[in-house]
Amino acid sequence: MLEDEVVLNEKTGGIRCVEQRRIYSDYLERDVIVDIYLPISLLGTAEEIELLLINDGQDLRTMNFTSLIDSLLMSKSIRPVLCVGIHCGIDRMNEYGTICSVDYKGRGVKAGLYGKFIFDELLPSIKSEFVISSFKEKSFAGFSLGGLSALDLVWNHAAEFVKAGVFSGSLWWRRKGYEDEGYNDEKDRLMHLQVKKGIFKPGLRFFFECGRLDETADRNNNGIIDSIEDTTDLISALKDLGYTDEQIFYLELEDGRHNVETWKRAFPAFLQWGWGNTE
């Protein structure tokens, strides 16, 4: 279903923001709105296309994503990539999360269904729309809880994805509350637990962004805010499996906050890290 106007930047050869799509999901029992940002150079191409899915895609409009990626394409800083911003629904706290388990408040119960929407409904729709038999590679990114969801899907579908982008990720997602008896960082943070129990998955790469002003909470009173410590702890867990700085990029912004403005500033670094034009 076509809804919005087409934005075509012919002068820069940049982005054609294909009209907004509304895809009904049987799994989620709702319409899912997606924005598709297609580089003009990919129109009608026979080459395999790289795909980047982005959770909380409504935030891309707030950060004026078309202009952001246009400037990178115009300067040839990145190679063309098809970006799809997936708008969250009103039940965001249940659709995002980790597939392995709900959190200590029972949130994330639809995370598995959200994954089925991605693979069984969204990807086939995109392939049909642009007559694509397969993608050269697929990546997934997101903000806050959407970042956790993206990372979880990439980690659990390493044969499908190659890169994960996590901006101010909700890596505190845990199966026990901090005040619950027996809470342990090493055992109760759900994404960390998956990685610690996992294996090295060749080909995966990870981008993490955190701001030093993301929050003020410091549960162990060590002078490091929780969002940064949760992120660096996860990076350490990945390195324990064999990942190195060749596969992991960590961006810490001194004045970064938990907001769209910060993620807008960080996104070009992510795109250049993942799709930098080396020609």
C-alpha cells in the first residue's frame, strides 16, 4: 500500500525515498509501517543489493535520514545500501527484546513473533517489491530497545545477517530485577548470557554506540554508568569467544545522550564503518 510522496534527489544521485509501505502482519496482528530508502544508483540494477534493516524506523524521519545518507553517497563515502526503517508499534516493549526469554517483568513476549514477521513477511515483501531473488548481505540496526532486538536477531540468525548496529542498546535487559535475591550480572543479563553460552560465528561484525550522558544509573557504584558498562561487558564477552577489534567497533560519545539527536550524529560513523567506499 502506497501512502507517502516519493522524494527523489536527482542532483546528488542520492536517495529515492520510496513511498511509505504499510504491511499487514499475521504474526503481530497489526499493520507495520516501513520507510524504504533506495539509492538511485540501485534502481534497475542487476547487481546484488546490500540491505540494512533499522528498528524504530520512525526515528529516521526525525533525524532527516534522507539528507544524512544523501551527503555520504554524494561524497562517495559509502557504497549504496538499501535501508528499510521499520516503525515500532504500540506494543513495542513486547515485540522487541530477546527471543530466548522474556525479561523479569514479562516483557518481550512477542520477540519471536517479531522475528517471524521479519523473515516470513517483511523480507519476502521487499524482494517482491524490487524483484530481488537474494541480497548480497543483510544487516540490522536499532536504537535503545530496538538495538537490543536487532542484535538479538543478528546473533540468533548468523547465517542470515553479517552486521549489527546497536545505538544506546538496552543491554540491561535481564531475567531478574536488580533487587531480586540472587541477581547476578554474569547470569541474568539476557544478551550477555546468550553470548557467553554461544560460539564464535564467523562473518559477524558489531557496531556499538554509547553516550556518557545516556543515563545516570550506576548500580555497582564504580563510576561507570550502566549503559556503558553493559555495552563494554558485552564486547568483552564477544572477545572471549574470539571476536577482535577487526569485527567490533565501539563509539563512545562524551556528550552523547539517550536521544535521536545523538544517534543522528553517530549514524554516519556506522554507515562508513559498515559500507565505507574503499574504491
